[in-house]
Amino acid sequence: MGRLILVEGFPGAGKSTTAQFLARRLTRHGRLARWIYEEEVPNPLVPTPPSGGYRTWEQFADVRVERWRAFAAAARDYDVTVLPESALLQLPVFTMLRRNADPAAIAALVSRLVEAAAPLRPTLVYLARRDPEGAFRDIGERRGLAWLLQHAASSHGDAFTQARGLSGLEGLLAYWRAHAELCGAIVERLDLPKLVLEVGPDGWAERRRGICDFVDVPFEDDPVADATEIARVAGRYGDGQREVTVEVVDGRLVLRGILWSGNALLPIARNVFDVESWPLRVMFDADATGRIRAFHCTGPRLSWGGPSGVFGRIAS
């Protein structure tokens, strides 16, 4: 029977990394797994808005619940573990709260989604942050000033910040404080098996072991590329418009210049890697002698399009 492991938490808490890690563990042990990335388009748990948009929050909730109910009915007879990130809490709370919807209506919708998912025996892994304001600042440092400024500017038009006379970074941080408080309160009341973890930059090996125990997924560390593979693919690449690098950091391959400031490459097979925290696969192309000439990315369409094209190797 189908199974649902919901991965939720504060932005930057490790949802994507955790959901991907669990999906990779299941796959390595011969079990079917489907990680549903937050920005995947189309997202099977996020309905397309009706023409003209939603008239009321009641309509918004009804349409989303029906989508979850149909998904659960279709997936329950397949022996697959589905791992959506952000679908239960992050996406509906963000959509509704920043438009200043009633928190009680948001909590009611989340409870209805859990009920709709019941045929898939849902469990929840919730990654919490004790200091949401500090956590959001940390994300800005990791993802860059441009990312932080974009989010600060976009919050100016939100009903949540306008109703409180706020704007800019002050309004953005006020929103995420309220978001974290509401999500925490909802999680506390949800009636389903759940594991709530306070997360920080350290201690992830032990957290991963605890998460695997909770959801009954075999634990093991991610494999690392051997020295020969590292030497073959590391280097500079370009597509004519931008240059990216594949570097070695603490014995791991890291891709720089396409997504965040640095993304680890997780081995799948010879010349094939998953991009950590992204639903993308990097495939290196070799010539007849085995020398790497280029790489390209494959994966689902993302809300912003995703990286495309071929990146040819640049001679040193």
C-alpha cells in the first residue's frame, strides 16, 4: 500500500535535504519513492487555481482538500512512499497568512488535508527553528543578499504587513515570526504520528538517524565519489554566458554558479549525480577516451524554470 511521509518546517531548516535523503535511502534499498519538491510544477498536491482565481478562502480550502483526496485514492494501491515537502503546512500557510487570512481557517484546512490523506497512513517530520528571525537571517547569508532583498521587497504588498503598518525587512521578519508560531501551534494539535525536531547547523548525522528510525527507513550515510571520479569531473564549465565550477570541498564534489552558492553532488552512478536539496540530476558527458567534455541537468520543471543547456568543459 502507498505511504505518505510529510516533511515540513521553517524555510532553510532542511526540508528538501531531508526529503531527498529519505527518498535516496529508500531507492538504494529497492523501494519505490517519490519526492515531491516544493517548487515542482505541476505539483500533484497543489491544484491549479480556477479561472479568475478563488472567490473565498472556503473555496480555496475545498479545492485543495479535493486534490489531496483524489491523490490519496490514486496512490494508496501502489507500493510507493510519497515524500512531499511543504505541501501540508508551508504552502497553504504562506499562501493564506501573508494575505491576512484567519489563522483558525488555516488550521482547519491543514486538519482537513490530514484527514484527506488518511488512506496513505501519513506521518509528519517537522523541522522547527527556535529563533525564526535569526534563522531567516541565516538563510539570507547562505543564499545571498539578492535573495534576501527580493523577499523583503515582495513582502511590501502583502496584506499581513500592510495591516500592521510594516514594510521591508521589518515586515518580512514579522511575517516569518507569525508563520513559525502558527505552524508550531498547528503541529502540536495535529492527530497523526509526528516527529518534531529543533534543528541547527550541527548534529545532522544524529538527526538523520532519528528520522530514519521514526519513519522506518534504513539508515546509512550518503555515498561519496571516489578520488578517481572526483578528478575526472572537477573543473570549470560554461555555456557561453556564464561559468560554473565543480570543486572539491572536504572530500565532496560541490557545484557552484548555477543554484545556491554551493550544492553538493551526490553519486548515483558513473558520471551521474543528484544535486543535494534539489530535484535535479547532473549528467557528465564523456568522449570515447573517457574524458569529461560537458555536463547537463535533468529534472522536473520548477516554478522558475530550472537550469537548462549544456555546460562545456573549459580547458585549464
